[in-house]
Amino acid sequence: MNFAPKPLLDPAAKMGADGRILAAMRQAGEVGVSGAELARQLGVSRAAVWARIEELRKHGYEIGASPHQGYVLKATPDLLHADDLLSRMGRVRVIGRDIRVFGETNSTNDIVEKLARDGVSEGIAVFAESQTKGRGRLGRRWVSPDGCGLWFSVLLRPNLRPQAATQLTVISAVAVARAIERQTGLSPEIKWPNDIVFGTRKCAGILIELGAELDHIRHVVLGIGIDVNVPVECFPEEVRPIATSLQAEAGHRIDRAELAAGVLKELDAAYHRLNTGDFHEIGDEWMRRCTTLGKRVRILMGDRLIVGTAEALDEEGSLLVRSEHGRIERIVGGDVTLEKVPPQP
């Protein structure tokens, strides 16, 4: 699967005045940008610029102002703001060209599914500060407390056969792990098929939902949940032994907006590599980060149980497991658990 790469696009086209002001202040840094320059860039009056600055301050943005420096962005609040996220993106090919943020929703996957049916172009990302019915794989509930994590979905329209959709889970896991590593300095690992983990504790999950024909994918809803600053007490009691957050691992709060932009950039880059035939390189990185390979696993696929050793990833992103009978099984889904190896006498 090879086709011409898409050109780089500037998400500024989707930004409102707030995003353009924030982008200009970020670019200017400590030097600052004058109200006159902002008015020129936006094509509005200086009074209109001042009004938008005041509105940003009400949202918690700390903006300094002086006759000599102009406006300087000193600090940002711990919230997700669509214009703010767009202002952090830079140029992208597909993912992150359009961003929407909701205060609360049932599930961001449901919103993106509706956008897909309405014919919206791929690449739009929908975030929610909280979800009341967030979901994970196999119908499990994903707890999404307000303002503590990144709960979002991305619309994709890949040129893939449905059998190769696992590739999207693979590239997404690598992208999320990379962004976390770059933002926090932590070293997350991947547990097949969709978990980002630290040791035995999960901090993020990926859910792929397809709209497909027999031999063609119409659209993909890529759902991602990352426990960023989630307090331990917010986890349901039954998952506390196997759940963690980036704050718990790093020992300090993480900038959610910066991480959100970082994840979208990594997803965009990984999706571009997939579309230009470089899946094998991403697959190699996935295998280096994966904690499942080389381990004894039990995989429940419907009523069928497969027990064996996870050996590799194939060219379509499926897990290759050597069963107890020596046969190689190609796994595209299912519930995977690691078998405990009994201690040697």
C-alpha cells in the first residue's frame, strides 16, 4: 500500500482568534508581541485584541503586558482548549488538522462515529474533559474523570483491508509511547494489543472501531485514553492493583495540553509512515517496546482458548503465537493474559 504523501497543512486555518494570539505569543517567547502586531495579524482593532486577551485571562492563561514588551504568555491553565491545542501543533499532514473539545460527553468515539457518517474528512480529533460512558476493548468501561486525563478519538479513512486494521493499533501504541517518553522522560512499554504499561500497571489504552465493507475500510474511529494526572483513589477498586497514571509514575503533574499536542503529532507522523509503506519500521519499534513477546500467553478468542508463546508481529500487525502443539497461530484480537511461570525447584 503506497500512495502519494499528503502535503503538510497548517492547522492555523482552523484556529479562531484565541489560537492565533496564543500561537503568536508562543512564537515570540519572552520577547513578547505587541498589540499592534496582533491586530495586524488578526485584521482587527487593538481593542478587539485586548478583549480576547482578557477572555484568555479569565480562562486561566497568565499573560503579562507592558508598553515595551507587549504581551507575553507566562503560564497556561490545566485545561483543554481547542484553539490552544491547534496553536501548539505546527504543520501536520492529516491528524490534528481540526480539533474539537467538549466539557463532557458520553464517549468521544460516539461523536467521531457520527462525524464519520456525516462525511467529515479524516484527521479530526475530538477531546472531552470527561466521559460518562467511556469504553475500552471487549465492552469494558473506561473511567474518565474530569480534567485528569486525555480522552479523545480521531477519525481516519485509511487505504487498508479490514484484516490489516491491527496495523493502526500498532502505530498508535508506538506514537503514544513516544509522546509520553518525550514529554515525561519515562520509558513506557506496550502490552499487546493496545495497552501502554509501566511494569504490570496500565496507564493508557487504545480502541479501534471500524466502519468497513468485506474488503474495504470506510472509516476508523481511533479512541485513546491516557491516565495523565488521575489520582489513585479515582480508579475503581478492582483495577487499582493494575492501573497507574503518568503523574504517579513521574512524581509530578504532567502538562495535559502539551502531551495532547505531542500525541497528535506522533500519531500524524506514524500514520504518514504507514501510508507510505514504512509499517515494518514502526513494527520493529513496537517489538522493541513490547512486553508480550517471548512470554507465555493465554488468549481467549470467543469460545476458543490459545495457550503458547508470543513470538513476533507479522506484516499486517497480527501477533504470532506458537501454540503448545508447535503450530503458529495468527492473532488479530482477543483477551490476552500472561501466564505465570511456576518457580523452578
